[in-house]
Amino acid sequence: MAGAMLLTACVSQPVDIAARPQSEMPISAQEDLRTAIAAFRMRQEEAGGWTLGGDGSARGLLGRLVGGAPERGDAIGDYVSQAGDALASYLAGDIVLASDLVDDVSQAAIVLASTRTPLPESLLVRDIASVETVLASARRARTFFQAVSVDERAGLTSNQRVTVSEALARLDRTITGLVEAADALADRRWAANNALTG
């Protein structure tokens, strides 16, 4: 319950970076990025990973530790069962939520990359790695959502498929934005190294 309340606070409260003084920008921008990343990870974990589980994810590892079985669990079946009769809206809602969370990370990363005050390279490297981890997770989530939408157990109507397809297109756009944000952070690090080496 406490975790859900924390997530709601993270997601529902927009990050107002522009309102902060320029002198605080590097510190606050890093905090905003880490808050956005934490919100994505928390929701993903609560949802069971948004993954098919065959890639070393927590879902796949847990299944092997508990059951001692190497085979992949039925992540799609679990998801369909949990959604019940409202699968179409449940799925589209999760896709939109994932898109919003990814976009929060992307926007925070862009702001961090655009700050002019020097940032410690070690922290910048950590931030880049964290963004790339979210990017990989978002791509796995996209694959999972697509797999759910075409599974025969989902039984989506043509109109429902259109709704889900539109939500997936939105997620694709936010993933592209996150790629660009990660590149911007990498460029920032490259520029900083260039300045140091002359």
C-alpha cells in the first residue's frame, strides 16, 4: 500500500524543473531523473516486470528459484487472468502508463544533458547507465504488450486491437525519445571529456 502511494506521488506530481533557480539545476535535474527512473522501476516491478521472462528478468529468475524449472512461465496467461473481462482497457492503460513513465525519464534526461554547469563524470556515467537500463526495460515491455495483444486468449475485437495499436505507437514514440535522450547524455559526457583533454 505504501509503495503504491509512493508511486502515485511520483507519477501524479509533474516535475517542475523550470521553476528552480539556475544555480540548482544540475543537482535538481539529477534528482528528477533518478525520481523518474525509480517510478518506472517501481511500477514495472509491481506489474510483474512487463516481460515474457525468458531473458534473465526477475520473473524468470524467481520462477527458476522457486520451482526449479528452467522453462519460461506463462506470463501472458497470468496477465490475461489478472485483467479479467477488462483486458483491452487494462492492457491499453498499462501501455499508456509505461509510455508516460518512459517519457518522464526521457524529459528529465534531456534537461540534465542541457545543463551547462560541469557534472562529475562518475555521476554522469551512472545516470547514462540507468537511462539505458530503462530503455532496455521499455523495449522488453513493448514486446510483452505486443505479445499479449495478439495472443488468442486475449480475444480482442478489431476495435480493441486498434486502441491497443495506437497505445503501442505512443510507446514507440516515447522509446524513440528515450534513445535520443540517452544519446544527448552521452554527447554531454563526450563534450566534457573533450574539454578536459583539450
